[in-house]
Amino acid sequence: MPTGELVFRTATDADIPALVALIESAYRGDASRAGWTTEADLLKGQRTDPEGVAAVVHQKDSRLLVAERDGEPVACCQLEHRGDHAYFGMFAVRPTLQGGGLGKVIIAEAERAAHAEWGAAEMRMTVIRQRPELIAWYERRGYRRTGERSPFPYGDERFGVPQRDDLAFELLVKPLG
């Protein structure tokens, strides 16, 4: 396991292949089962692709935050400035490093950056509502369930192939600052 200092930086085009692999490994397929964030029982297929990651890298008012150790990406997350709040997404921690507190460090840095750089008063995210253990993890970090739901994009395999017909996202929010 890497032992060096954790370094945060904004992703560039050169990072896209490694970040796609990191995100896929955290959520899909057998590799994801090494960690606890797997969605492999809910969704098959891809979680993202190079075009999806590139869109975040290039999007105005957005950044893809990379956490690396010894020059290797070990985690990432999307931060998007949306007026008075920031959106948090595309969060991935290398499966073999999950459960050791790295995720807490990443989300804390994301919150700090959104507040410091954009003055965001609130962080928002959407989580598949059928992920109670993940929602509980966010609640322990101070996020609140809103009950506001949005539909899963059925039929768009860029986001995966659903293994059940009741998937939906729930909005979670946390005040910053």
C-alpha cells in the first residue's frame, strides 16, 4: 500500500485514463467488491467513460479533484459550482484503500475547497437511494437526507445497466462554513 503524503490537485487530460479506471474499480465489477462502495449488485456495465470524465475536466465552474499518493491517483471527486452551492459527485476511492479513513479526508477537502474557492454555502449530492450503507456514511459526515428524489437514467447505458427497476437518486445536503 502506498505510504507517501496525500497530495490534492485538479485533474488534467493526462489523468483521464487513470481516473476512468479508478472510478470503474470503485463501483463496478469484481474489483469493486474489494471495497464497500460497490454497486455491482445494482448495476452492471460501466460507471463512466473517458468522455464523461473529460466532460467534467473541461466543464466551466467545475473541477475534478484528484488525491494522489506517491504519484498514483488513489481517490477523486467532482466539484461543480452551482451558484450558492456546490455539487459533489464522481467520488471514488481505490477499493483496496476503502475503510481506512481516506474517504473522510477526501470529502473534507472537497468541502473546504468548495467553500474557500467558491464561497459555497452548501454541498449537495445525489446518491442511489437503494444504498443505505452509503447514505448512512454520508449522514455520519453531516449530510442530511432531503427526501427529494430524481429518476435513474434508465435506457442510457453510459451510466450502467440496472439490475432492478426501482432505482432512484436521493438528494443529500450539508451546510458549509
